[in-house]
Amino acid sequence: MDQNAEVARLQQEIQQHLGLDAAQLLFEYRQLNGLTRLDLITVNPRHQQSFLLRYEEGIDKLDCLRKMLDYVQRFRDTESSFTIQWRARAEKELQTSYFRAHNMYEALDKLYFGRDLNIITVFSVVLNPSS
């Protein structure tokens, strides 16, 4: 199969598994230390803020996408759920966002991904009860 077609197929499978629209999911690739890094970013349609869902490193795009698909198929079973309440500096409304992470520091890293730490004020980080 053509590599570009396989990339598109895997991206679509990840999107479908997460249940998100194409506009809510960004696949960003870059070269880092001889490897390919994929940052999977979600965009919240309500407040238009983007957050890191997960990053994977691999030998190429396909390797990263296969690892990402494996992750999205199992992350609800392997990571805890966190609720973070925050507000952007210029905004008045308090926002609530949900993250899957191994610990609260990882959840905060996902919130702050690609941002200046001074732009967002975090009011609470709560570990949600597991079901």
C-alpha cells in the first residue's frame, strides 16, 4: 500500500477511535534526534484551545501512527482521569478540561503544551475516581 494512503488510513482510524471530528484532532510531525515525533493534539470546539493528547517517537510517520493507534486503543485502561480547572489570562470564564495521564504532572504538561506558563492560571487539578 502507498505510504501516504496508509498514513491517512491510520490517522482516520485514530480519529474514529477517539470519536472526534477531523477539525478537533491535529497530527503534527517533526524530526527530532534522528527520529520522527508525532504530537497528537486535540482542539476543544467550545473554547478553541488545543491540548496535547499524546506524543510518540518512531523511525517514521507510520511507526509513530501505529504506536499512537495502540495507545488510543488502551489508554482508558492504563491512565488515570484528571479534571483541570483553568482560565486564560485575557478571559473571565473558568474552563474545565479533562486529561488522561499517569499523574498530575503529566496532565499539567498536556495542558501547558506549546504555551507560555504565564498565559494560563490553573485553579485545581483533581484525580477523578476510577470506574
